[in-house]
Amino acid sequence: MFVANHLSTFLLTHLLLERLQANSSARIINLTSPATGQLNFDDLQSEDHFNSINTFNATKTARLLFTYELARRLANSHITVNALHTGLVKSEILKEAAAPMRFINWLFALSPSQAAEDVFKVATEPEFNEMHGKLLHQGKEIQAPDYALDRGAQQRLWEISEKLTDASWRGPNYDPTGSMAMFNYKDIPEGAIRPEEDPTITENGVVKRE
């Protein structure tokens, strides 16, 4: 869950940063919640102890920590970074949860289209042009849990995430398929690997990089 809810977001953002910096303005919005869970840095992937609710809350906290650290690192750029809590949303995520929890979700959760309206507003409306480093809900700033504001935890998570994703080596133009599929062909950056120049070799059906 840590990989799906945090590391994937961390790496994708890293890979897209150069493209975002090439625009006159850009917004990064991380969907999360004001979760109160704290990270166990000795067991980030919950291999020693797994509880679905606690682990889920911890990954939402991780996304908040990441948002605040990223916002600080991009403070002098034209890219704004915010976290957005849409509230409960009707989805399949709780299909295997206990019946009372599924009922509460059905009773109070927003439809996907309602949640999307909140995301679209923060992504496009001029009133959010200067909004940066905030946790938002229904277009307004809300208070994040104290732990999410801990700079030490933010920086530690960032450093661990870099190591786990190998992000600093990959760089913003890295493409794990080796095909530069993330770019339109005409937009492949100068100096980046083109499909016909991909330095991979195959041994026993396994693709390896030289």
C-alpha cells in the first residue's frame, strides 16, 4: 500500500517535473486526507505488522508529508503544490470492508463526479493561482495534523523515497519502458534516449541495460 499510495506519486511527480517547469505556470495537486496516522520508518511497507486501516491512514499521511516537502523545494518556482481532501467518495475501495463501514460510505460519500468538481476547481480556477503548500477541502484551507507538519519527518520520507525509487539516478526524462513512451515522438527532449537508440540487450528473454 505504501508503494501504491505514496511511492508511485513521488516517482511520477519527479518524472514530470521538467515538463511542468517548462510551462509558465503549473499546479501539482495531491489527493489525500487529514489522516492522523504516523509512519513507522522501520516498517514502511507494513511487512512486520499489517492493519488495513492503520496502513491506509499512514500512506495518506505520507502523501501529506511529501506535499509539504515538495512545496518547500519548489517555493521559488512558478509551480504551486497543494494537497486536496475531497472527503469520502463512492468507489470499490471498501467493497470488502465490514457492512457498517460500507453503509456509512454509501450514506455520506460523494459521487465520483462531485469529487471531481472539487479537483477541477483547484486545478483551474484563478483564485488558486497563488495558493501554495496548503491542505484544502471544498476550496478552503484546513488544518493538517501536527505530525504532517513535522519537517524532520518530511525530509526523512523524501530521502527514503529517493532511495527506494532510485529517483535521483533516473532523472526527469527516465522512462522505465526504455521507449520514451511518456513523450510524443516530436517532443522527445534533446539528448534523451530515442526508441531506436535504446541501449538494452536481451539475455534469455530478459531485457537488461548495459
